[in-house]
Amino acid sequence: MRGLIHIADCICLSILWLAFSIPIVTMGAASAALYKAVYQYIRKGEGYLWRSFWAGFRSDFKRNTLAWLAVLALLVLLVVDALVFRSLYLQGRLMGNLYWVILVLICAAVTWVAWLAAYSARFNGSVRDVLRFSLLLMVLHPVKSLGVLLPILAGAALILIAPVLLLAAPAAACWIGGITMEKVFLLHMRPEDLKKETGADSSPE
């Protein structure tokens, strides 16, 4: 029954995320809200589903939107480059091999978006701070960042196979990836914040 309840929660949160992401420009705030709701409501069992999501969406809306637009511009540029180099690749041109490099960069940018949403949901700071520190965490922890990317890629693959899974995959990928990101956050928290978070008296080694 608990598993069925979690599946229902994932469906509800995924639908909320999709609805609030429709304008595209609000996807950053919606992603931060999704992470906050998954972390607080599903993982910690605190609060209420809608209230957790709405509070995450409203909190620092301007900051999260501006940070998302900056990364969105990078994603658009990379996608355009991918289309151009794919065309060259299909034509058999040497420059077309850069298509695979662009795909790797797109994966890195998507991973950055995940880190950005999580960091924005969990910590305060300016637009510059959330962009810089989320990118820094991704770079400093490449193996764990791979653990963040894989659920996203798996979710995307499953959606292509069965589009109905779009109703649950976003929250599920956020939940799985969030487990990895929270371990990284604990490594970089100040001792006083870590004590509040875990109840421990000292930071982990």
C-alpha cells in the first residue's frame, strides 16, 4: 500500500510539474518546486503534497526563473549545434563527428539543470550563487553526477517507449536522483546546518 501511495504521489507531482512548466519560462521554478515536494513530502513525510509544491514554486520565483533562463539559452544553443553537426555527420563530413561531442555537452547541461533545481530548492543565494554552486557541485562530483543523469535518461527512454509514463517519470527521476544529490549536499554543509539536517554532532568525513 505504501508503494502504491508513493506511485500516486509521483503521478500527482509529475502532473503538477508538467502543468507549471507549460510556459517553458517557468520550468525552472517548477523543477525547484518538484524537488522540494519530493524531498519534503515523499522522502521525509512532512507537510502536504500541494502545499509543498506551491511553496517551492513561489519561493524565490524570480531567482529560479532567471537562473533557468540562463541555462535554457545554453540548451537551445547546444540543440541547434547538434542539429547542424548531425546534418554534417549524415553527409559524411569530418566536422560531423563533433555531433557526438555536442550530445555529451547536452547531457552535461541536463545534469546541470537537475543540480540547479535541487540547489535552488534547498539553499538560499543569488542567481549567480545558484548557477555557480550547482555547476561546481556537478564538476566536483562527476561520478555522482552520472548517478543524477542516468535516472533522467532512463525516464526519457521509458517515455519514448510508453508515453503514458510521462505522468510519473519526472517525479520518479527527481526522487532517485535526489538521493544522490542529498548525499553530496551533506558533504558540503556547515556543521550547524548539518546538525539540524541529520541530528549529528559533526560533519561526515
